[in-house]
Amino acid sequence: MDTIIFATHNAHKLEEVGKILSPLNIKVLGGDDCNLPEVEETGETFEENALIKAIAGVKALGKPVLAEDAGLSIEGLGGAPGVYSARFASAHGGYPETFKYINEQLSSGKSRDAFYTSIMVLAYSEDEYYVFKGYMHGKIALEPSGTNGFGYDPIFIPNGFNTTLGHIEEIVKNKISHRAQSIKQVYEFLKNKKGE
Ligand code: IMP
């Protein structure tokens, strides 16, 4: 059985990726299973950050490493918080305070269009790596609502829905999400690679 290391400490993400890749007889280990080094996300794009994590992992462990960087971009905020999504929420004192800040900023009629990005990088060496991109488009709600999901989900209404991700079942989110799109591409890539 082939093994891939997924550079995450998030058990939920690890399970999701492990399930998707299991039909290919690929075992997915997480960062906590194999002493993956912590690296600073110094990139200015999702792709740079995912690449930094994947390359650091493959250099330290000598095995294929999958890494992801994700975040929310809001049109009326000039694309912020983007790659700084986690840091933006901490800087504002947590998600409830951040939602308040975002809605204050958008209250003057700025665009509420927004999208999540998930960029996955699968690295076999420093020179051989592949990039996969997933997006979920939607709008910022007038106020936060619902407790499902995490992060910015209570203020994000995906296109085609009339409620926030805070009210949408996990099984549905996992079909439409940015991460679902990028992981599916990793799956197809690995399936083709196995068939070569
Ligand atoms: P990470 O790269 O998955 O750690 O995501 C960075 C940050 O982006 C998270 O801490 C959240 O603030 C935000 N984010 C990424 N994906 C999601 C999502 O699916 N729902 C809500 N927030 C997300």
C-alpha cells in the first residue's frame, strides 16, 4: 500500500482526505503521525504557502507530502482576509468580533461577493510537485447564523443556497466545498498515476 503524508494537524481534514483516497489503496498519515516539522507560512498566496508546507515535509521525511492552504476572500474588502484568514480572525479577537468588523466594513454597500479557496500541493521531491485548486463562491450574510462548520462558515452563503454554511449539513458542505473540489482533483491525479 502506498503512503502519503498529509501536512495537517486537523483530524477532521485528515479523515476527509483519508476517506476520499482509500479506494486507491493509499494510506494517508497526518502531521501528528510522523514528526512533520512546523513551518512558518510566509507566502503571499495560497499556492506559495501550500508549497512551503509540502516541500518542507518532503525534505524532512523523504516521502510524498500533500499540503493545503485555504481561506476566504471578500470582494468588498479588496480580497481580504485571503491567505491571512486565520491570522485576521485572531487579530480581531476571534470569529464573532471578526464577523462584526466585516459587516461594519461592508455596510456602506460594498460587494458581499466572496469565495473560499483551497490549494493543495502534492510534492514528491523539491522539484516534482503538482498543484490542485478548488473554489466555493457565495455571499457574506448580513449577520452570522448557525453553528455547523468552522471558521467563517456562519457568515458564508454558498451560491445556490439561501442560508449560511452554519446551517448546512457537513455531508452537503463536503460535496460543494473548495476542499472537496481540490481533493477530487488529487484523487483523479493519483488514480491516473496508478494506472500508468
Ligand atoms: P486552513 O489553511 O485550512 O488552515 O485555513 C485557514 C483559515 O481559513 C481557517 O483558519 C479559517 O479561518 C479559513 N477557512 C478555510 N477553510 C474554511 C472553511 O471551509 N470554512 C470556514 N473557514 C475556513
